[in-house]
Amino acid sequence: MTLTTENNAKKIGILIEFENGKIKKAEYGVITAAREAGHELYALVTETEEIDCRESLQIYGIEKIVMLSSKPEHLKQNPVRQAKAIIMAMNHFGIHTLCGLTSPWGKDLLPRIAAALDAPLVIDCLHVNFADNIAQKPQYSGKTVADIKVRGTYYIFGIRPNVTEAVEAPCRAEIIHFETNVDSKRFKVKDVKPGASRGVNLSEADIIISGGRAMRNTENYKILYDCAEVLNAAVGASRVAVDAGWVPHAMQVGQTGATVNPKLYIACGISGSVQHFAGMKTAGIIVAVNTDPDANMMRNCDYGITGDLFEIVPIFTRQLKEVPELNQL
Amino acid sequence: MKIYVCIKHVPDSAVQITLMAKNQIDESVTFLMNPYDEHAVEEAVRLKERIADCEVVAVTLGKEGALSTLQSALAMGADRGVFIKTDDPPDAILTAKLLATAISQDGLPDIIFTGKESIDSQGMQTAFRIGAALDIPVAVNVAALSLDWDSNQVSNQNRVLAECEKSGGDRDVIEMHLPCVIGAGKSLNLPRYPTLPQIMKARKKKIKQIDPDSLGIEKPLASMEILKLQVTTYKRKNRILEGSPEQAVSRLIKCLHEEEKVF
Ligand SMILES: Cc1cc2nc3c(=O)[nH]c(=O)nc-3n(C[C@H](O)[C@H](O)[C@H](O)COP(=O)(O)OP(=O)(O)OC[C@H]3O[C@@H](n4cnc5c(N)ncnc54)[C@H](O)[C@@H]3O)c2cc1C
Ligand SMILES: Nc1ncnc2c1ncn2[C@@H]1O[C@H](COP(=O)(O)O)[C@@H](O)[C@H]1O
């Protein structure tokens, strides 16, 4: 009896992340995963300009939206202040479980909060059992999955993008404004230098087409970009292509690059090293295009085409343009 | 200036992982320095080469075998080592407390370097926990670092600018007061390969061995315990599409469209 009451009173806080003024699509999967626990969901929003998030959040079952702000030092883009404000909100609303996306933002913010609270933290969760506080996450470059039991007063989880399909559960959300006055005296964000990579963030992309050593230079990546445009995909690369300077490091998939979890991963002229697989082995479908039928990528793909990518990819792009479903986009 | 670098002894990324017990891997494989920590050591040694009167101390917590990773750091140019030796390495919460305590008992750090992530546990948190334990600022995934160092100043008047890599290659330029924690990313530098004489010389450098119990840390209330490990297997269909390039591609599109419904 006591147990049930306790469980019912549990609240889960969810960090809401925006991109180009909109809530990130992968965020709805995080909300759906958290909702399965049956607890009250609090959305924590640090970008107060994004006022229009109520409609989208209540569709997915968020009941409380906490809009955080701080004066005189604002929260925007400063993870130290954001972490402090979120901790204040967690304590104020009695939130002991916090979830966010395992995105670059989440990877910076969640551990700051966990460290300050001396709380356990599991990042990159494939699944979280909120009742028992057991999280599943990849370790050893994705060669194993660990079940991790966390104990403490707070529980913090970073959820890997796209592991849970978003499901709607409409309700009415209440908006609460929560003002703080946090500062960050010894940590200042001076500037943001825009990156060299175009298009979508790899770690949250639904479809990725990547090129490796076989691409030979920067210009040749155009054929991948042309294909990506039709597929609404992001373009990735192997480390060889990054080290050769053909593409920026932000495009690298693998153990020392991005970990991705797309529905479809198309590897063009990539041999399939252990380190490359470490970044993309959880992809839904893997397609390989390679001149060598014995390449590791060809042996470990769902669909393979033996051939020259410079011939195959343009044909693929041309034929995709004839698929009606893709042209409605 | 005093620089500490935290380095972890981890299985080589290329080895196959097999299990010994339900929550333990078979450790009879090659172990190396965590790749991000190589960038951390490299950056520390480069600072030392520029700054007069600078000491670089490599710190590791691990089993007996971690000594070889400590020696690699010494061969790369660290001056001495601190080895917190344990047969039972704890979770990241306690590890960070032990590292932070060992460092502050050893000296007054101006910069503590770590890697942004260890490739075995992939915890992505130790840098932040060390920062919290010592109450100093932290930046991770650092791709470029510049230091304004004036040894006549008190340490916290000195600052660093750290460029932290974010999504799409964007970089946040962070200014932090010293002392601070820097989590090295892959773009920070190109780690050196020590020469044979450097490796030989490193054997003479001092390593202080510490028993974790001697650091006087109470077991934290919060913990993360690995209940179970599973080796991942992803079953792939492995269908090679035959025919001319046109035919193979059209079969592929048919599969993706009709069977897999990705579009
Ligand atoms: C610590 C460490 C970390 C690493 N981290 C990463 C990482 O994060 N990501 C990563 O990718 N690598 C990483 N690597 C490197 C990795 O080991 C491989 O060297 C790298 O992945 C190989 O890249 P590749 O497949 O593009 O090149 P290759 O292995 O050279 O493969 C090229 C492939 O292209 C095929 N090919 C050639 N011409 C054509 C053509 N015209 N059309 C079609 N196919 C063609 C060839 O048959 C071959 O299979 C890491 C290595 C180490 C040691
Ligand atoms: N046992 C350890 N000994 C020394 N440094 C460590 C240890 N564990 C983690 N670190 C440091 O913390 C960084 C991040 O580790 P993690 O939080 O496990 O991803 C690593 O790159 C190391 O620099």
C-alpha cells in the first residue's frame, strides 16, 4: 500500500531540447519512455523564448511545463547556470528522477547536474526501468550492453535518441514560470563558433549515408549529399576521411566520432572496422556498397551491393527520385 | 604550474569482448591507455614544453596492470605518476572522489586533464565529478585550448579559453578561471609516439602508489552497480543484391520500401 502511494507520487523531470526553435523530434521518444513508468511528467524548459512548446508537449502526456529563467545572468547557452536552475526546480517541485536526450547538450548538462547532486547517472540508455531504477546502456564501444542498478536520492538518465518510438497521449499541460538567480562566475561562454558541417545532427538522424576512404576527396562527397537530399538523410564519414581532411570531424561515425542510431545506415566504401561499427551497430537496417564482397561491412549488413560507389550511388539517387513517398516530403 | 592528467587503463578498442562472469569481462586481452586520455597527456606535455617551472603528474586508478598505462604517460613526457591501486575498481562516483582526493593530497592543481569519455564504461561523467569534488569549473570535449599564464599571478587570476565541440561541429568558446578540469576531445591534438629512449627514461621516473583505503573516503550513498553484462549480437539479414547496377539498386529500393518500410 505504502509502496503504491510512493510510486504514484513520483515525478519525472524531462529536459526539453530545442533545435531551430522547435522541440527536437527525438525528445518525444524520451517523453514516451518516461511516461511508461506512470509518474507525473514535468517538462523542464531552459529556453524561455520557445513559448509555443505547450501544444506539442501536451500531445505526448506532459502535465507540467516548467519554464526556467534567471536574472541577472540569463540561462541561455550556459550549462553551469542551466544545471543550477534545474537543480533548484527539481528541489522545489520534488523531482528526484531526471531524463534527457543523450545529445551534445545532454552530455554536457546531465553530468553537471549529477555531479552537483552527487547522484548516479547513466548516459546513453537504451532502456530504463523506472520502477527498479535499472538502466541498460552500451559499454566497450557497444560490444556489450550493461544492466546498471542505480541507488541514491536522485536518479539521472540520458536516453539514446530514437530508442523509443514516440506515441501520443494527449492531456492538458499547465505552464509554470520558475525564476531563479543563478550565476557562473568562473565559467563563461564567450562565443559560439559555427561548425563546418552542414545539415542534420548525426546522432539524431533517421537516415545516414556515409562515405569512407573510397571517397578519395572532398568534392566526391557531393554524390552523397545529392542522395541525402532525396532521402532527407544526414551525411557521415569514416575516420580515414576525417583524418585525410576531406570532411570535418563532426561527420565521423564510430568509436571516436558520433554514435548513431538511425533507422537506415548506408555505408559507401567503408570496410567496416570494429571502431566504425562501434558507432553504428545499433542501426535498424545497414546497407553496404563496396567493391569488395568480402569487406567486413558487406558480411555484416542487411543489404549489400557489390560495386563501385561512384556508379551505384548516382543510380540510387536517380531511382529514389522516382519513389512517390519520398517526393511528398 | 601543476598539471594533473587522469588516465585510465582500458581494453584495446579492437579486441573482442567476452564475459567471465555475469557482470565481468574476460580481462586477458590487450589493454591500453584510453584514447581520449592520450590527447589529455599530449596537451599537458605541450603546456609543459612552453611554460617554465611546470610539472605534469599522471594519475590512474586501477588494477595492477594499469601500471603499464601510467608508464606510457611517463614516456610521453609526464614527470611522475600516482597510482591508486585496487583489485576492485569502483563506480564513477567513488572513482572521481578518489582521484580528486589523491590529487589534492599530492599538490595544488592548476589544471586537471581527463579524457571526455572512457571507452570501456563509457560513463561520460568523471571529469564533472572531479570538478564538483574540488569545486572548480569543468569543460569537456575540448577541441582547442589556449592558456594565459602568468606565474606571478595567483592561480585563480589565470584563465583558459577552451573550445568545446557541440553538435554539427559548432564550438562553444568557454572562458574558465584556474584551477579547472579539461576533458580532452579527439580534435585537441595529435598524440605523440614515444621513442625508445623516452620509454627507457620513463622507467626511472617516480610512481607513488596509494591504497584507496588510505585516502579516508566514506563510501558514498549513491552508487551505480553493474548487475549484468551481455555481449551484443545484431543479427543481420546479409542479403547481397545481384544483377546489373540498375537491377541491384532497384531491388534495394524495393526492399527498403516494401519490406523495411523506411520510406
Ligand atoms: C583508437 C581508434 C579509434 C578509431 N575510431 C574510429 C572511428 O570513430 N570511426 C572510424 O570510422 N574509424 C575509426 N578508427 C579507424 C578504423 O580502425 C579504420 O581504420 C577505419 O574505420 C577505416 O576507414 P574506411 O572503412 O573508410 O577505410 P578502409 O578500411 O580503407 O576501407 C575502404 C573500403 O572501401 C572499399 N572501396 C574502395 N574503392 C571503392 C569504390 N570505388 N566503391 C566502393 N567501395 C570501394 C574497399 O573495398 C574498402 O572496403 C579508429 C581506430 C583506432 C585505433
Ligand atoms: N579509473 C580511472 N583512473 C584515472 N582516470 C579515470 C578513471 N576513470 C575515468 N577516468 C578519467 O575520466 C575520463 C572520463 O571517464 P568516464 O567518466 O568513465 O567516461 C577518462 O577519460 C579519464 O581521464
